[in-house]
Amino acid sequence: MNSENSSLESTIKETFQNVNESVAQCLQDFEERVRSSPLAAVSLGVSLGYLLRFFPITFILSVLIRLFLFALKPLILVFGAVKLFELIRQNRGNKWSASEEREALLDSPSGPPVD
């Protein structure tokens, strides 16, 4: 039980460390982009501020939530199809790779193998 807790804690610490590193890298990349083109960054900030002046935050959030809910059903369908494909591929095993090799040989420049 104790080893499970320590492995869980180490996994959580590693995950937070990875997230922290990726956020720091994103901030550094963003800073480099702003330093390379400050006029574009200022104009983008001004235009976003201008849009936020006219559209309240609640309206923007409600539109984003509606778009997410609208896209949720197709996303679930695609996720299910991918998982079904993975299951079928796992069950077929080596048969799948053999058919791929056969198709690659048929499409080769030298033509199909002669028996």
C-alpha cells in the first residue's frame, strides 16, 4: 500500500513538473514572439480590448459553451470509432500487417511479385 502511494505521488510530481516546464516554455515562446514583432502584439491587444468592450464576457462564454456542446456528439462518435478501430486491429494481430505488406508489394514500381 505504501509503495502504491509513493509511486502515485512521484507520478503526480512528475506530471506537475512536466506541466510547469511546458507552461514556462510557452511563456518564453510568447515573449520571443512579442519581442520580434511588438507592433503586431500591441495591435492584437488593442483589437481584442475593443471587441471585449462591445461583447460582454458572459456572451462570449455562452457562445463557446454552445459550440462545445454542439461539437460534443461528433467528437464522441469519432472517439468511439477510433477505439473500435484499435480493438479490431488488436484482435486481428499479424493478419493486418501481412495484408499491408502485400498491398505495398503490389504498388511497388517493379510490379507484383511473379510466382
